[in-house]
Amino acid sequence: MEKAIPGLNEDGLSASQRIDAKIASFDDWRGRTLARIRAIIHEADPEVVETVKWGRVPVFEHDGILTTAETYKTAVKMTFAKGASLEDPSGLFNSSLEGNTRRAIDFHEGDVIDETALKALIRAAVALNSSTRAAKRRTGGE
């Protein structure tokens, strides 16, 4: 039996390569939007780790999941795992507002991304994840 290589999926591609392929699979605004969101995430947090979960969903992590980036016919959706705990002074969250944990931003064709506000939200998510992880370490939970 062949051993799996750490960091590679069963198809032999890294998470970053799988996200590259997903972006390339779109020949419309969704691919461009997903690529821009990905770049903004990396600009906001150069230490972010890309993964792919649930078979096909790009996930961006730093001390836990920060956000996912899903593509639909009429939207590219960024779902922040702990979005309900984040301040959103710019009002970026426009989807999944009723839950107790997650919040999302749906980007539609023609939308202009407020990059400054989105970077601030990503940095806040990193800070929340990092503080939660540090607290777990102090109490022996990790």
C-alpha cells in the first residue's frame, strides 16, 4: 500500500494547487472574484494556511478556520467561522446573519470589494482565533 505524502491530497495536488485549479475552472467573474479574495486574505495574513475541506471548498486557516470561499452560480461566499463574534463596523456581513457562530459575505457579479474593510475583518478573525488558542493553552485545553 502506497503511503500518502503529507500536504497532498489523494489526487497528488496540494491544497494551493487545488485552489488554483478551482479558480482556473471558471471563465467568468467568479474565478476573478475568488482569486482576488484569496489575494486579499494573503495580504491581510501572510501566515494563512490554505486547505481544502469537504471535498472541494477552499479554506483559509490560522490557529483554526478563519474563512471558507465557496462558489455558487450567483455568488462567491466567504463564510467566517466565528463571524458572529467579530465586530463588523463597515457592515460587510450580508449573509448568514441569523446564526450564533458564522457570518458570511456574498459577493455578486459587479460588486466592488472594500479591500481595506475586508482585510480588517480577516485580521480580527486571526486575532480571535489566536486569542482563543492561547486561552486554551493556558487552561490546559490544548
